[in-house]
Amino acid sequence: MKKLYFYTYFTFIFTFILLFIFSPNSFAAYPKLIVTLTDAFQSIENWLIKISTPAAAVAVGTGVFMKKFSFGDEERLRMGKKIIRGSLFSYAFLISIDLILSTINLLLS
């Protein structure tokens, strides 16, 4: 009979400890590796956005100058238009990816 009381008491205490003490600390938190990876991807994304703005401006400027100083050469005119169009599309793509990722992050939070 003493063993039955002991096992019942032990089961009750173990369940109490498991449910009320350990669960808020272990089950509701993100692992440290996931937090580190999330922060790393966030910093990479911010870095790409900061770098892409001047890069797009330089590419558009290069295309404009190429068109301006083509002196009637058809190939340079086409290449300048291609550079301008490509850089603007790439920059719009990066900005839209940032918008989509922030929306997904907002929905998951």
C-alpha cells in the first residue's frame, strides 16, 4: 500500500513539475539556433536592400549616359535602354520581395 501512495504521489509531483514549471520555458520558446538564423537572414536582407538602392542608381545612370553619348549608334541606344529597364525591374523585384517577406512575417507573428 505504501508503494501505491508513493507512485501516486511521485506521478502527481512529476506531472506538476512537467506541466507548470518546464513547459513555459521549453515548449513556448524558439531554439537558439532558429533565433540566430532568423536574425542572420534579417541582417542579410537589410544589407541587400541598402546595397541595391545605390547599385540601381548607378546602373540607371550608366544606361542614361550610354544613351546620351551614343552619338546615333543603334547598338548603344538599345544597350542603354536594356540596362535601364533591367536595373529598374531588378530593383522593383527586390523591393517587392522585401514587401512579401515582411507581410509573411507579420502574418506569422
